[in-house]
Amino acid sequence: MSETEPPEGVASTRQGGQEKTRTKTRYLDGSVGIDYEYHDLEDPSAPYLSYSLNLERSVSDATLVYMPMWAATSVGLDFGDSADVSIQERNDLFRWGDASRFGLIESDGGAFGNLFVARKDKTVVFCAFSGVYFTDAESIRQLLSPVLARLDGHKP
């Protein structure tokens, strides 16, 4: 990212090699997208986090946003630096909302991250992280449930 001022709606901070970016976009239809990304540019083994929240105007719009997220992420991983990356779906570990999918991001037979996509009413959530991963349902619940509970009753 250049040292110039970020565009309106984007907040980016860099401290040492760590970069955090927040973007809020209000679309013409009145829906809102909020994206957050964290990564350490100097330490490739450090945890990485990508989180997106879409507040849609209708359940049908939210469904249309939610449905391709899992497949698009899988395709994106296939074309990344390592073509041997896959997602092992593990919905037994965590469920939320009206529709959701949870999985382990794996490479060379071992997990290195998690992927979670969900829709509840008109809200769509995407969360991917690597460098750390969870295979214990209780740990995942403790991590995600408090954040997701804040979305209950939120109106865009």
C-alpha cells in the first residue's frame, strides 16, 4: 500500500510490518459492506485474518451474496501461491444463522486455517484466518459466538 492518503471509506494503518485495513462501502441499493484485513508483511508465518460483513436490504439479496462465497474462496485458493490448498468442510464444528459453512483450510495434509461463511436474515458474514486454526467445537464457539451475537437485531 502506498504512503498516500487512503480513499474515502478506507482506513489503513501500518505499524512495523503489520498492516490493518478497514473498508466500509455503501452501495447504491442501500446495502453496506464492511471489510477488515490484518496481516504481518514481515512475518509470513504470522496469523492472517480476513473478515467481511454484508448488511443487505433483503433476505433474497443476502442469500445471493452468501451462496457463492464458499466456492469462490475455494477457487481463489486453487489459484494462489500453493495449488495444493483445499478446504475440508466441517459443519459439525460450528453452525450459525439461517445458513452457514465452516471448514479447515489445509495444505499438504495438514490444517493451517479456518473458513466460515454464514447468512442470518439479511446479514452475511465471511471469516478466513490462517497461521492459527481450530478443530475443537468449544474453542470455535468461544471465538465466534460473542462477535456474531453482536449482529443479532442489527438493522442496516
